[in-house]
Amino acid sequence: MSRISVRGFAVASATAVTTVGAVVGVAAGGTPAADDNNFEAAAADTTLLADIPAGQQAQVQTASLTQQADAQASAADAAAKKSAEESARIQAAKDAKSKKQAAEDRIEAERLAEKKKKDEAERASRSSVRDASSFAAQGSYTVAQVQAMARQMVPADQFQCFSNIVNHESTWNYRATNPSSGAYGLMQALPGHKMSSAGADWQTNPATQIKWGLSYMDSRYGSPCGAWSFWQANNWY
């Protein structure tokens, strides 16, 4: 091996040669400082491989290659760790997004199921009500009879609101008349003859009055409960 080729090797392995030289006692006077940014300068102050006894040259070469291999392995480990951490971060973000979407889907499914249940209950309630014409006409009706008719005609979830209004307006007297305004019947329609749109017997048939009252509350307030909310705020509807 020539001094020129040996110097080239020394430039690449300056730090390792110096380290090993300190151990085997072949480094020339003290340990020179190795500068990673200037291998040529470091090599200039380092014992050349050709100056080391032949028996120890293999040890120096092995030490240099081992150091390089260790540095490469360390860099590879660091890169692998960084890659693993990045993959874990990405996967965690995906998992969090999936869990959030699953929770939102569950909430939406529960909301739709509840709405469907409510709609079915309302349809069932409306389908079970009777029309005014299904009641046989009588000469007179007791309060209990009028209330029983209303329970069969008004949807179950709206009956209490309907009942509250009738209680305040006429105390369930289908012939109740306001002497000052002329309002008439269960709902105190003003004027009373407006109820003729539900039937000609509006003066004597509570079922006709109930029919008209339901239609009025639904068209103006959306439902008897809507009408009752307005009544509570204004004492009229």
C-alpha cells in the first residue's frame, strides 16, 4: 500500500485511527481533536496507516470500519424510530376520526329511531280517533258524556291541552253562552255560527263543536297544545 493511498484511507478514518492509536500507543504525541467538518485537517495531524507497524494495521482498519458501521446503525435506528412514531401518530389520528364518526352515526341513528317511534305513535293516535258523525245524536249530553266524546275524537297526546282550554272557556258546557260577546259552545266560538262549517247541528251537538274546535286549533296554532301555549300567554286563543 503506497503512502498516497494510505493517506486517502487516513482522511476517511482519521477519528478512528486516532482513537485506536491512543490504545496501542502509536499516535504521535497526544490525542488530536477530530473535526467532523474538516477531515483533511484531522488527517494531517493523524498518524498514517503506513506509519503503524504492519501487525497493528488490521486492528486500526477494523476499528475504523466498526465505528462507521455503528454510526450507520445508529442513524438507521433513529430513522426507523422516527418513521414508527410518525406511523403511530397517523394511525392514532385515523382511529380518533373513526371513533368520532361512529359516535356521530350512533347518535343520528338513535335520533331517527326516536323520531320514527314518535311518528308511529302519532299516526296510531290519530287513526284511533272517531269522527263527529260516528256519534248518534242525543237530546242532551252530560259533562261526562261530552268529555268521553272528546277523548275519542282528540289525539291522546293532545287531549290534556284541549281539555285545559275547554275547562277555561266553558267548563265543558256545550250550550254555554257569553251574554256580552255572544261567544258560544265548548270552545266559545265567536260568533258561534262559525261552527256551522263543521255541521248544521253545531248548537246542539258537542261532537260537531269538538270537530270544529280541533280544526280551528290545528289550522291556527298547529295543534291543541299550540293553542294552549298561546292561551296561557294571552288568556285567549
